[in-house]
Amino acid sequence: MDTLAASIDAFMAPLASALSAFVFFSISVFGQQVPLVVAWLAIGALFFTLYLRFINIRGFWLAVRHVRGDFKDPSAEGEISHFRALATAISGTVGVGNIGGVAVAISLGGAGAAFWLFVAGFLSMSTKLIECTLGVKYRQVHADGSVSGGPMYYLDGYFKERNWPRIGRTLGGIYALALVIGCFGVGNMFQSNQAYQQMLVITGGETSFLADYSLLFGLVLAGIVGLVIIGGITSIARVAAYIVPFMAGIYIIGCLVIISLSWQNIPLAISTAVSSAFGADAMAGGALGALIMGFQRALFSNEAGLGSASIAHSAVQTRSPASEGFVGLLEPFIDTVVVLTLSSLVILTTALPNGLMGGGLSGIEVTSAAFAFHIPWSPYLIAFAAVLFAFSTALAWSYYGLQAWNYLVGVGKWRTLGFQLVFLTFFALGCVLELKAVLDFSDAMIFLIALPNLVALYLFAPMVKREVEAYLRDTA
């Protein structure tokens, strides 16, 4: 396996470096490197929030009412309820990065990164509303009642309506191809790899009984994922509806317990985060460094601007595209404003004051150490949460990749099964291989899709604004 990993790294490393240099191209601003893709997504989120007149606040209660079933319409076209659509999309964004990614952001950007992470999550709610509205508006409902939707369809539809079908089909195809390739990294191998690594930590590390059974662990996890995804979006949504509230609830309660046990540090943690967000923290490179890391972690986590979640939301049972747009704005709220903010407070109230950051610890290990500082057995809880997060993320991303695959090659039983088997194979291999170059490549492909998707959101913004305002009036 070591030889295979080395061969794959040797093949992918130059390609990954070249693509990453293009997608994550940075410019220097006051001595700080600002990745253009982060600026692209952040400016978009700010613009949509202002353009839609803070719809993330005005539409919040209406979104909650849809999720709890106040507007349920079983006779409408679609395959799943508002709640299950939201649960499926959240399962794709709430992954192991929510546990460990915050520690990385704070270690690189200082305490102020936590503040900007919160702000980015709030602004991203507006971006998600536009994506999910378009996902439903331009979805395709097939003869058997199944649904296909997402950015490839609304990119296609926009230009087709203006008699430029080739441009639309080309942009849709580029988006779909990048998503197919990217799904094997961010929502696949990375998730299984991190789940396996955390299981190793709690079972003895290099001396763990699992150390020689990485492939077996991957195969078992892949088999469980396979039992769910074979049933399509209805099966995925049904499982997500149970597992997402359960796993998020466990982690949120755990965070609240750890924060409460370090209650004396809460005022200092909040004041430090706010002051560092606007101050000249030497470690972080000042307020700009904190802003960059906070926005980057938040946007990479909730995926607002990438359009991927609109694929799941497009399967909802509804007659009004705007209705699912409102449901979509809850996704960054839960993923970033709630979960990532709580992770930040765990780091700022427990890990940072007690010297748990650094010393060889990074990412999920820091969060695990913060939990263990107060509750010695809590790393087992973190490991359990990591496995659930990896499992749920794989469910959603298998569906995203499949829908993009179907857009490229057409819908068919054997085409679908072939893609799912390849997806599961890579998921199992993620536990075995050290695939930094492959993951860098897939991450770059994922963020490549932000370029055409955000252009589409700008083009569609006036139409979405009209639909959203009309829907608000009709449901007032």
C-alpha cells in the first residue's frame, strides 16, 4: 500500500500543484496573501445580503416554518420534504472539518478568526437562498418522478433562455465534470481517512489493533454507506433525517458542556475574538489575517457559492422555488453560525488558555484534547462524532457526484450503479492511502466550480429577488 500511495502522489503532485496555484491564486494586500477564490465567495455573500435586504434575518422564521412542515404539500412534484432536503444538505456540509478545521483557522489567524467565521456564516445564508431557489426552479422532473437539479441545470437554463444553448451546456458540463472529480476527495477519501485516523487515536495510535486493518475499516464503512446510497435520494434523505439531528445534537451538547466547564474564560474568549478581529495581532498578521482565515474556514465549510447543496434541495416537494430558498438559508446558520462557533468557543475557552494548541497537536486533535481536558473519556465521543460526520458527508456527496455524472452521461441504471461502486471503492481506499496530492487536486476542482456558479448567481439575482419578495408577500 505504501508503494501505491507513493505512486499516486508522484503522479498527482505536479498536476495538483498547478491546479491549486490557479484556483487558489492569491494577491498580497497589506502583506497578507488573500486567495482570490475566498474573496470571490466573500464579496458575493456580502453583495447578496445587501441586495436582498438582509433576507437572512427577514426570512429566518419563514424558513423555520417550512422545515417544521407548516407548508407541506405531498401532491407537489419532488421526492422529499423540506426537512429531509435540509438534513441531506447539512449532512454534506457538517463533516470532520467542523470539529478540527476551526483549530487550524485559529492557530493561523488568531482568535479574531472566530469572529469573522461567525460573520461569514451569517452572510453566506443569503448566497444559499439564491442557490437553492435556482436549484428548484431549473430542476428536471423525470417520468418516474425522480428529480435532477443543481448548478449545471441552471447554468444551462440561463443561456438556453437567451438562445445561447452551447454556452450554457459547456458551462454546465465544466461544472459537472469538476464536481464529479472533486467529490472523490472532499466528500469521500478525506472523510473516511479522518474518521479512521481518529479511531486510531482512541485505540492506541500506532499500536492500535486497527493499525493493520485500515482497508477492512474502510470496507466496512463503505459497505454501510453503500446500503444507503443504492436507494437514491429518498433513502439518503430518510437516513439523514435521523442521523443529522442526532450527530449534530451530540456534538453541540458536548461543546456546551466543555464551554460551561470553562465558564470563567467565556468573557475573555469573546472579548479576545472581537478585539483580535480588528486589532494588530502579531501572530495572526493583524485583523486582515484573522478575516481571511475566518472567512476561508466558514466558506469552505458551508460551501455557500459552490452550488453543491442546491442539488439536494432541488429534490424537495414544492410548487414554489422560493420556498426552498428560505429553507436553504438555514444550512449555513446551522453549519457555521452554530456548530463552528461552538467549536471556536471550545478552542478559545479551553484549548488556548490551557496550552493545548501546538506541541504537535493540530486540527481535530486539538478539539479532542480540549474535550479530554475536562472529561478524560470524551475523545471517544469525538471519534464517534467523526465517524458519523464522515458517514453522513459521504451520503450527500455521493448524490452530488451522481447527479453531476448523470448530467454528463445521461441517466441509466448501470451508469448509476457504476458510479456508486467507484465512489465506494475510493471511500474505502481513503483509509489506506496517504493521498495529499489527490486531495489537493480534488479540493482545487471543487473550488473551481465556484467561478461559473457565482457568475450565474449574479445574473439570476434580480429574478430571484422578485420571486422571494413575492413569496414573502403571499405567505405574510
